[in-house]
Amino acid sequence: MKILIIADDLSGAADCAIGFAGAGHRTVVTLEAAHTQAHEDADTIAVDTDTRRLSPEEASARTAAAYAQMSVSGQRLYKKIDSTLRGNWAAEVARLQALAGMAIIAPAFPATGRTVREGRVYVHGEPLEQTATWQLEHAGRCADIASQLTRAGLASERLDADAFRDDPQTLATRIEAKAARGVQALIVDAQSEQALRALAHATLRSSANFFWVGSGGLAREIAALDRRAPVYNDARTTEFPGGPILILVGSLSAVSERQCAMLRERGGVEERIVPPVVLRSGASHPEWSKWQRQIAVSLRSGRDLLLRIGRDDAFDPAEGMQLSTALAALVEPHFTQAGGLIATGGETARAMLAVAKITDLHLLAEVEAGVAVARPLDAARAHRPGIVTKAGAFGTDRALYAAWLTLRNETKTDVAPH
């Protein structure tokens, strides 16, 4: 089985695809929706369309174009969406539904506290609408899955996978019946990994015309049912090149704050917080050169460096891409000094890789659920740092510290080898 994953940001593409790498698939993440020779021997390809900040119309058009460009015969489609429903996911799914059949929508990721009950997302038991993440970007908007699909033009029905967690055959029969009736979107309630496992079994057995829509939770259950013997380098024998580790944090979530605190305390990593005013002005700001010199001194002396985007009274969540792009430009002249990169936030990771001209990643391992370890796919590239990507409001308090240990080759106990 070959899988095409279409995601709207880079960290999402990686955290969804890493389950397939863990199952022994040759797995690649690409920043460009253009099928190349480098992708030919990949079993799983995850495409970052970078559509989260676009308008729904632009996002859906780019998503459809990526599907047209990257799909090949015999390949299954997985539309990766954010487990907290950020971005233009409904418009993108609506555009794909016209091309790929019924959308089976299961954003639950129980391993990270995301569940779906009666068509609504819960985060560690709290309704999504009440979480700080939702309030920051979508205050006043409804988080009901069916309502968002309706606004995008899709009629939906709902199915409780937990009711069939021990009977995937009956679940498959129910799904096939709904597809036969012309249901456009099937919302799947799931509060446990067992429910997602049953859904994976049921859909892999099904002959219905459908595609999956979900987070990394369902993806890893599908991957677990298609395990294969690894042919390529095993993460257990992979050594990263050494040299200073650069950690870029664009997320302002409380989760990222705790992760940074543990990294500072246990790793003794040097931390610098870049004022947003410097990043907004870019190279024209009078302190831009000073910041670049400070970064150069740290990396050239071999010190690991944690760079964070600060926050001020003028901060607007919508300027995340602008700030991330400027942070990457600030680092770019000295990036080749780094032996490893850890990037928190999909926009931050994509911006850094784009200026470094790294367009394809070979996924290797998982630090913890949803935190992926990779290296540039191009073996001829002179600078091939180890790379870890992580969504901002994601992971345990130990995630950044464990990623740092992994890239320093200091432990094998903090990485799930594949």
C-alpha cells in the first residue's frame, strides 16, 4: 500500500507521516507539491501545502492541485487536519471530496488528549471551544465539526467508532452502507486508540470509495496494520553529525513555554528571545546586525542555542508567518554551523527549511507521539543536519529536551527507533 498525505503545515505533515516510518515504510515529507525522482521509491509521501493562513478558496485550490500533482495509481489518500481544527480544513476536504469520494473524518488523537464525542472535539476532556488555543485564533466561532462542513458545502452524518471497537467488520459494513447512499462526509466519534484501530481495520477492508481525514492518531493505526521489514537505515544505528543544536520556537503556547523551561534547566541551553519589533522590521531594524552577530558567536563557539519569538502589546496571531520568516532570515547566514535543528511550530520549521533550501525530508524516528526526527533526503547535500519538527501546542513537557538529547546522540531511550 502506498499513501499520499496532504497536510496544511509542515509539523502536521511530519507528525502524521511518522507512524508510517515507524511501520517500516520509506517515508518522505516534501515542501513542494511536485513529484520528482527522489520520491519514486517512497511508500509514503506527505506534502505540506502551507495553506493554513490562506483564504478558504486559495487553500482548497492549492490542495486540489497538490492532489492532482502527487497522486499515482494504487495510492490511498489521507488528508491530514489539525486535531484542534485550525486552518481551512473543511474547505480543503470539500474540494477533495469531489475528487476522491466520501470523506471519513476522524481528527481524534487520544495519545495527545484529543478525542471526539458527538461530533465535537475535546482536549484533555475540555470542549475545544473553551481551550486557550481556540480562543486565541477563533474566539466566538463554533467548533462543531458538522457545522464547519455545512458551511463548506458538505452534508455529513455521524458514526461512533467506540460502539464497534471490538467489531470492525460491522463497522466496515456501516461505512460501506453510508458510502452507497452517497454520504459526502462521515464524522467518526472516537475516544480511544482502540476505536481508531477498529476504524483502521474497517476502512482497510472496505471497498467503498473514500479517503481518510484525520490527525496523526488514525494515521498511526493504519500504518500499524501495514508493517513491513525496514530496508533503509534504521534510526537505532543513525548518528547525527554533531555540532551545536539550534532550537527555534515560534509558538507562544503554554505548552511550548514549559518545554523551553525544561530544556534550559536540564540541558543548560543558551536562550535568547528575539523582540517582535526586530522581526517586523527585518534587516532594516538597527539591531538586526547585532542579533546576527550574537547568533554567529554562539554557533561558531559550539554552543547550543534556543531562539524564541517574543511577544509584545502589538502582537497579532495572524503575523505568525511573517515573524517566522524573519526569524529564519536572521539565522540563515549561520545555519550551516548547526549540527541539528529543532523547530516548534509548522510555520517556523517551514520558514527555516525554505531559506536553507531543504525541500525534502527522510523521516527516521519519533521522539514521542507526534514529534518527528528526520534528515534532509538529498544524500549529496553537504550540510545534512538532524531535524526535529513539533507542533507548537503539542507534546509533553519533556519533548524539546528529549529531542535535544536525540540530536546530540546522547541517549537511545528518548527516541522510538524505527
